Amino acid sequence: MSNPLVLASKEIYLKLVHRVSRKVKKENNKIVFLLSFSTSSRYTLQLLYENFPDQLVICYTSDSKMTAMDYKRKGCSIFDMDDFSTLLKKIVPIVSGSRLIFCDNYFAFLAGVSFSLHTKVVQLWHANGAIKAFGFEAKYTENVTKTDKKRYMSVYDKFTHYVVSSRKMTNIFAKNYQQKINELPFGYIPTDLFFDQIWVDKAKKCFYSYYPDNKKTMLYVPTYREKAKKIPLDFSNLQQRLGNKWQIMVKLHPHDKQHNEIMNEPGIITDFHNLDLIQLLPSVDCLVTDYSSVPFEYSLANPKGKMIFFCFDYEEYDKEVGIEKDFMEWAPGEVVQTEEALISAVKHSKNQSFSSFNQLWNEYVTGDAGQRLLKWVKKIYDN
């Protein structure tokens, strides 16, 4: 159960936000981007900056400060959401009067904001699909107080639109947020890059300039775990068993500050020379993950690739967080739980097709999500 002092402080926090928000009477023409995931949001940010440089305002969390600073140098106004004084004095007044707000995550302060009837609050999210539960479906919300749940719902109620890639994801938002979803069926904007052959060729060329092109690449992308947990893999054994034909890469979640044992493992590639995950995917022969959202992008980035789900803590994770109940039915690759089974799955090639998976999860994806979003934004400003 939540600590009474913590609950009280959150209530005071939202009352202060609400009080400031109610004082805002004048609307502005700003497009506010609430930024917490730089890697997934940078493509949308760039599109908005190229088309609406004077309107774009970026409010960022500490993890996204470097990206926000890049836009400050370009002339955009930026504000730190983690600074409460800045939140009250700068962010809340701008957000409360804005016509359009983009969110890439859940932002608690929105529960206290009063918007005009004309304001559009768009949930972009930071993933193209979902394997693990979130919102009210997450197992960890079962034990929170009614006050907590009411506060969560106050945030969910603020979202007026959701950018999605499929009816499947729309239904998941509806279930997890207990909302009727007004979908924008544009597709996940970063996946536009996989339809741009010039970009794909450039990404591959850059990849092979750093890493041997005569080896197959296995990329391990574990999901972020709230509780510290050692990954049960002997990477030395993994390298030895796979042999010289393979190079092993590990890309941790951007919010994951743990697992120094992997970062220091000899022969394991963890330095990507400023290449982000989306730039790596077209060159990856075998993707190994668990409950991460990366499969929903990889299936487009490399349609001839291979996926393996290393779910060593499947039962435990399902109890602590929650996993989509039909995951085993649509998972587009083998689901394994031991190192031995993982090695076998990597070494022994099985034909995989992502066709039905993409029909389910990338239903609306056509490679023009960014342009469709821009057209929608311009329509709002023309009216």
C-alpha cells in the first residue's frame, strides 16, 4: 500500500498544478512535446521542428536532457519537467493554454491540468506494440490505493487521441487505460525509416563500417526490469558455443543503469558508436529479446531476420508485471527459458515469417506515418 505521506504529497502537488492551470485564461498556438524517451521520439520531434519551428516547445525529463538541449541550440524553448518550480511557473501555463500536446509516456502532472475543450492531447507512446502489461492491467497496480487509481485515471482521461499501428494496440490501450480510444491510425512514426531504402542502405553501410560484415550478428535487447535481476547468461560460454561465425551485441534499455557485468564482458559488443537501436536493426541477423517492444520494429526492419524470445523469468515476470495473455499464440519466434535452449535456437535455423505478425501489429503501417501526422496537425491549425 502507498505511504500516507507520499499520497498526501502527491495530492498537494496536483492541487498546486490545478491552481496554476485554472489561472490560465488565454490560449496560445504552441505545440508542446512532453519528452521522456529520446530514442523513440526524436523522429517525430524532427518532423515537428522542420514544419513548426516557431510553435514547438519541448518539456523534458532528465533522461532526455541532451536531446532537448540540441533543440534549444536550434532556437526552441525547452523546460525541465523534473524541476517543480519550472513546472509550475513555466510548463503548466504553457501546457494549459496550448492547442496541441504530444506525450511519449505517462506524465503525472497532467492529472491536475485544466484544458480547454479545443485542446488535443496526443499519446504517441514509446513503443509500437506491447508484450508486457501497463496501466490498470499491470499486476503492480492491483495493490495501489483507490486514490492512486483515481489519479491514474485523471491522467488517462486527458488523452484525446492515440497514434497507433493496429487495432490490436488500440484495444490494448482501451483495456489498460479503461478508455474509449480515439485512434489516429497512422502507424508508429520511427518505422517510416524502414520503408526508405536510401536510409536503410546508409544504416547498413554505417553498421558495417564499424563491425565485420563476414560475421552474423546476434543482438540481445532485454526489457527494463524495475527490480534488479542478474541475467542468467554465461556470455563467455555463449561466444564459445556459437563460434567465430557470430558476433554478439547487447543493447540495454535506455533507462537501465544496471548490468555492469555485461558492459565489462570481453568480446561482447556494447559500444555502438552513437548508433541507436533503430539504426542497428536492419543489419541484425538474429534478435534475442523477452518482453521488449523491439520485435514490432524488427519485423519491418529485417523481414528476413530471425527472432528468439529468451524469457528466463516468464512465470515470475507475469506475476509481478503481467504479460499479454495471447503472447504465446502470436510470438513470431521461439520462446526459450534456458541458455542451452537459446544457443540451440540461434544455431539451428528455422524458417520464420513475420507476415501474420505484421498483419496483426503493423496493420496501419505504410511508411508515411510522419506525413499523415503532419497533415493532421496542419488541419488542426487551419481550423
